[in-house]
Amino acid sequence: MVRFIRNLPHARTGLKELTHTLDFPQAVGDFNDWQQADWLRNVLDELYRLQALVVRGAPIFDHASLLALSQHGSPDSMTGQWQSSGLRLLDASGCQNATSAGIEVALEHFPMLVYVDFSRTPAAKKYTVLEKFRLLQYLRVLKLQEVGLTDDNLLVLAKAIGTKVRSLDLTGNRLSDASVDILLDHCQLPADTFNSIQTRTTTEFPRTRNTLVQSDRFEDRLRLAFTTDFIDDLSFDDGIDIGLTHLRIGENHLQTSLPKLFEYPGFNVLDVGSRASNARYHLDFSTFSALLARLTYLRIHHTAVISPFAQLSATGKTFVFPPEQMYALDQVIARRQGLSARHQSESPHSLLPNLPGLRTLVLSGIQAATPNDDVARGIIAFVKHCALHAALARRQAELDYSRPPGTSVDGHAATLFPLETIVLELAASSSSSGSKAGVSASSASPRGLSATNDADSNVFLAASAGDFSFFGDGDPRAPGISAPVDLAGSEGAMHDVVAEVAAFRTEALRKYSAAKVAQGDASFLTFGYWTGNVRVVRV
């Protein structure tokens, strides 16, 4: 990297004009013996068309290099002020050497930023830094994961960004229920104003543009656009500040404020999940059905979704329709409506069918092994209901000849029941979260091991948590003596949630395939088989 920076002034001008992205590796050992504080300023001087700067975890993105930005470029002949940079994307996540004073200078120097990531950069939580986000009038994506934000910090930030930011990631901070009120008061438009703006933009802009903005991959696609080619015009941006549409506020201390988030109609992506397996959420989704029509991605604790289905499956009730009632369009539509009505009466607080636009559902906080089968039974019942809704939607699409021209049966069915993926997010067990260090599960919280959440203290405490050398031979974990055994499941057999769900999926596919071979058309005989994806993620 040192050689690259030193030779940069000698590179051809045409080559430098074609450079839009600079991505620094986290390990830049050759910088250890090279003290040149103005390296970043020099790079920006040479690569004056630079569009994206990625310094994720790079130690060279430090106090001195950021302060040197104040003299970047050349003074304006009229005002005498130093010129600013046209940088659009800045990823400075995990930069422990950056200071609040340096970040303030950077934000003043990069007024064109659209995408900013300061996750796990402790200095970004300072009030003076948060206030500087007011200068970024084009800011649309802001990521501040695990920086230790409190409600007071968020109030300063919310007043600074207003309604211009569309995607805000606050995962893993110290926010309480009061933070939801702060966001709704300062970062969202009134519901009626938002609806009127949304109606106009939906008719004026192409469908592909609206699909991009509503997608849960919006941030990734925007990042990819900035790092693969020069972007002169942001086609996704209509220039209207409509407030937050993508909010990730999981892994915080939210309890009673979740219904307020579901009452706002503007969210496309909402993450309120928690990795804590002992959390409990009870939400009545039926009261939010009209408000959540635009929601395409939801991450939420599994108890809010699975519990009603576990209770329903315990009663032994199932929804089965005879095949002879599935050959007329009006019968299929009536069955779909009847399924929704019956579903509401049998399980009024359940998720289906109250989220008509949902494509991806992430269920967090699931334990891999449980003392009873409630979780596995609830997931299986939920998948069965997805199978019924999907089968009815496809049957309606097959019989509905009034579907738009050029629309396939699968495409039309996806508009009737768009759910594509269910992600089962497995939480770390109490025994594995401590591991060899003997750390309790609670220590894995966003607050860290240190009471002050100081980065250096967290590193020191994590490294020394399993060091019992002080006790000598009396150490219960000394070499030659096994660690304590977790006896949580010794009284009875534990249920493997993933294995039980996988066994059900395999058996349902076998029955479905056999029926399809025997009868030629098994679109309505689902046997609990859902064509969507069920993925397992360990965190």
C-alpha cells in the first residue's frame, strides 16, 4: 500500500480518471513504519474522481489522516475555502483509530455522501459527530451498528438527518422503547402525507425502480452500483425526502414499543429481531394488516410468529380442501378468503395472512435444542399454512385468465402470495456462548464485557476471561480435568428443532412427489409441502 500511494502521482492521468473505488485491506502492515499523516489527502488529490472509499477496519484511517483533510485540494479563488470531495460512499466500519474530531472533518469534507457506514467505530457516537450528519443533504443509507448509541445520542442524530435517510441500521446499540418515539417523531412523515407521496411516485416511476427501492437488498445494490461504475444520476432517488423505509433496530432493548413501528405504513424492511432465546413477544398482526401492505422483509423474534401456530397445532385442527372443490375460479377465491377468515378466528394474532407483500421472513432467537417440541411443532404448522396459501394462490393464478398479458402463472401466483423465504436464525446456546472462556450468554450482548463498553477493556476482558492460572492446581479447569458438564437436558431427551423441521420437509416432499406422479396434478394436494425456501442460519 505504501508503494501504491508513493507511485500514485506518477500514474497516467487517464488511468486515474477511471478510478472510482479505493478499497483498503484491514491488514496493512507496511504502514507501521511509515508515518505520513497526509496520505489520505494526497490520495484524494490524485484520484479526484473517486466515488467510493472503503477503509473497513483499516488502522491507517486515524486521527492525523482525517485532520489533514482540512487542507485537501486547493483554496477557492473567490471564497478562500478549501475544496470538498465528490465522494459518494464511505465505509469506515470498525475503524478504532478514528477520532470524533477527525470524523467531523471528514463529514465536512464529503458533503456528497449518499452511503455512510460507521458501524463498530466508537468515535461515531459523539454528539458533535452525529450533529455533522446534518451537512449531508444527499444521505440515504446510514449504518451505525454497535457503536453504543443511547436514546440521547439518537435524539441528536434524528434531528440531524430528519426525513432524508431511507435506510437506517441501528443494530446492537443501547436503545430503549423511547427510541421508537424519537424515530417516528423526527424521521418519518405523517401517514397521510406519506401515502399521498407514495401514490404519486408509484405512478410516475417505473416498476423496476420501485422494486429496487423496496427490496431488502437495496443497500447492497446501492453499494454495488457505486463500487462497479461511475454513477452520475441516482435513478432510485426521486429527490423527495419520505423518511425511513428500511429500519434495522434489532438487538436493542425494545419491549413495548414494537406495535408503534407496525402502525406506520412506510416500512419496506423492518428488523426488530433479537438473538436472545428467552425473549417473548406477543403481537396482534391482524390490527396492522392494512398498514403493513408494503413490508417485504421482516426480522422478528420467533415467538411472535410461531407461538400462535404452536397453540393451533396442539388442538389438532388442520385446513384441508377436497380436490373436487378446486376446479372453479370462484371456488378457489372463496376458499382463499375462507382460509384467511378461519385462520383469523382460530389464531387471531398470527402473521398470515396479514402481511400480503412479505417476501422474506427471518425468525430470530431459535434454540437448536429445546426440552419440548413446541418450537418445532410451531414452525412445521407455520410452513403447512404457507403451503396452503401458496397452493391456493397458484390454483387461482392457473384459473384466472384475466391476469395481465405477459404474466406467467408463477408470476401471478407470486403477487397473490409473495412469501419466498423463511430463515430460521439459531441463537447460540448457553453452553456454547460461554465456550472455553467461561463467559455467560449475557456477555454476548451489544454492551460488551466492559461496563463502560470501552473497546480496549472489552478486548482485555475477553482475552482473560478463561485464564485461571492464578488458582494453580486448584483450578477446576486446569489441564487434565474436564470442564463442568451442562446438565440442562439430562432429565429428558432434547428436541432437535432443525432435524425435526428437516424431517417434516423431506416427508412432505416425498408425499407430494408421489401424489403428483400418481394423479398428474398435485398443485392442491400439498401435504404440507411448500415450494419456498426454508434456510437455517447460525449466529
